Amino acid sequence: MPTNDDLRRTVEAIAAEVRAEMARQQKSQRDMAAALGMPQQVLQIRLVGRRSFRAEELALVAEVLGVPVTNFFAHTGEHAA
């Protein structure tokens, strides 16, 4: 069973993958927040890993960035099915 530290690391790893993809595509937080329909402050909290992305938010992020949602799990130690 995952510990709280394991869960925190996973949330932070997913946030890092989202930030990295945004950087590769040169997407600003402002542009991304607008595309997602969420306040920039909410996106920023998710991007630093203070709060986890909800499943539907992560799916929308993947859609906006044009990548499979599984890309965000590349360095989490989790294996997406």
C-alpha cells in the first residue's frame, strides 16, 4: 500500500511531467489555464504539486497538449494500463 510520501512523490512527478511538456511546447501557464477553463492560480497550485490534478483535468491537459495522458506517468514508478 502506498504511503503518504509515495503519493506525494507521484503527485509531484506528474506535475513535473506536465510542466516539462508545457515547456517543450512553449505553453505559458496563462495560455494553458485559459485552454483548460480554470483560473491560473488553480493551475499553478497543480503544477507545483501542492494539489493533485483530478483525472478529468489531467485528461484535458493531455488533450490540449496533444499527448497521451500516459506521458504524464513516465517517471512516477506507476505503470498505466
